[in-house]
Amino acid sequence: MELFNISCLGKPLRLEGSLAGWQALYWDNQLVSQLAASADSEEDKTHSFQLARDELILTVNVASTVTWQPFTIDYRVTVNDEVVESGSRDEKDIERQTPVVEPQGKTKFSLIGLASLGMKLFKSAKVIKVVLAGASVAAYSWLFSWQFAVTLIACLVVHEYGHIRAMKYFGMKTKGIYLIPFVGGAALSDEKINTRWQDVVISIMGPTFGLFMSLAAMVAYWITGNIFFAGIATFNALLNLFNLLPILPLDGGHILKSISFSMNSIAGLIACVAGAAVGVFVSYTFGLALLGFLLLIGSAEIVFEWKYRHHSHLLPLTRYGQLFSTAWYLVTVASLIGVIIYFATKGDDMLALPLMILQS
């Protein structure tokens, strides 16, 4: 990840590094110094290189001290032992920066990823949003009814709007919401995230807004007694609950991956595995067989990728961030399941269907 990018001798000086302790220093976008990964990724590091200026040889030293959790970097740049630049940066600075070199992640095939790529091809054509929305309504109306189609679209829009609000909170430019027939929706941005806290907040705000919609529909049901609102509450809860499954590229996969990948010790991995085991046990105890099965698969996928966490360009969560994110995730999941169970006891077969799906 990019640790800082400043001006030195009239040219950009950029330091990149990883949690594994690897660092690379670029001056005028040319690699001038590189340090290999080390056992202690938070030790003081010094880069040194020489430049020829007006028949003079200039020796440039760049010293830095990096703390990863919580993130801070203190740096000092000297030219022939004279300090020309010094400063410090924290997580907020990393969140707001636009890296010179766009980070490249591992490419995985998925319908959502393929749909997102397709959206980028049409990024200059705003009319595509209307076309896709119309296609979604037509597709769901053909399968079910126009009333169900409109309701489903509303649930998807509220969910995706939660992602959009989170992106705007972090100052990211958004391209809006795209509705994709038979896939769902996508909230797109041209900008990349820089921290795992951004990944957690952006991912979980969709299901959080979905939970708010279910709770609002529940209140409307209590006031009016209209079963239509009960249907919105329970099926919207099911939609958002599945989005929280720890399977990439679903929201839950991003959330739990960011939490587990921010744990730098084996104890952290053991805690993650233990938490997943408890989740599976609770799911089967309450008869939620499908939920427990998918939780097991998703958790295994995250554990298998845990060893690559040091190579990520994303700044890890602090200890507080890990605990807060975990609590936020668990409360949201429990609340959505609570909505589903509440309406399943009302004696209506349709309202009991979401719970039956979870128990299948």
C-alpha cells in the first residue's frame, strides 16, 4: 500500500509497504530503494539513494517508523544530512488518499463481478440504469407478479443506497445504483478503498439499511394490520440475511474477511475459527440448517485465504475496529433472523416461508 507521497527536490517521492515489512521507495516514479520483508514489520526502516545535481552528488535518506494497529507512520527525509521534509500520517490520511498505482486484487469469477464489469463498459450512458431497472421489473413480473417485482426492486434500492451512503461518507465518487435482472443490484464507484474499515462499513451499510426497512415495515404492520407490510418485512429480512453470509463476493464475505485478515496472530485465527464454529452450532441448534451449512463453507474459504493477509494493500482494522465490526455484524444478523422468526409465528404460510428456507 502507499504509505506516503510527498515532493522531494522537485519530484514526487513515494513510499510503498506491506504488513509483512516489505518497503519500496520511488523518486520520480523510479524505484530507488527496496527493503525485503522482515520478522518485525514495525521496526524503524531507512532508505538511502544518491542523485547527481549540478555536478554535485546528493545523498538522500528516508527514515520511517510504521505502526500498523492503530496505523501511524512518522517519516523524515534528509538531503546531505539536512532535513528537508518530515511528518506523520494516520488511518484517516490513508482513507482519503488516491494511490498513484491502482492496487490490483486477485480476480475471481462471479456473476456480480461480471455484472459490475459490464456496468463499467456503460459508465458514460446513464440511460442504462433506466433500461436495466425496466428489465428487472419486467423479469420479476414475468416470474411472479408486478406487485412482487416493485416490492423487490424497492428492497434492492434501499440495500444498495446503504452502500452508496457509506461510499459518500468516505468521500468516494459514486456512479449510482444499477439493477441487474436475476442477479440483484450493484452500487458502483470509480475509486478503490484503502482500508479494511472502509470495506466493513461500505459492505455492512447495505444490510443495515435493509434492516431499517424491515423494521419500518414491521411498525407499519403493527399500525395497519396489513399483511402486505409483514411480507415486505420478512422477505426483505431474508434477502439481507443472505447478503451477510460469509461468502465472497457477498457483503458478509467482505466483512468477515476484513475482520479475520486484521488479526495478525495465530490466536486471532483460532478466535475466528471458534466464532465460526459457534455460529454453525447455533444455526443447527435453532434448526437453521441451510444458514449453518453456508456459514461453514464461507468461513472455511476465509480461513484458507488468511495466510495471504500480509500481501493486501488494505490497512488492517485496529483491535477496537475488529470488536466493533464483529458486534455490528452479529447484531445485524440476529435482528434480521428475529424479524423472520417473529412473522413465522403469525400462522400465515407465506410469512413462514423464509424460516422454512433457512431450515431446509
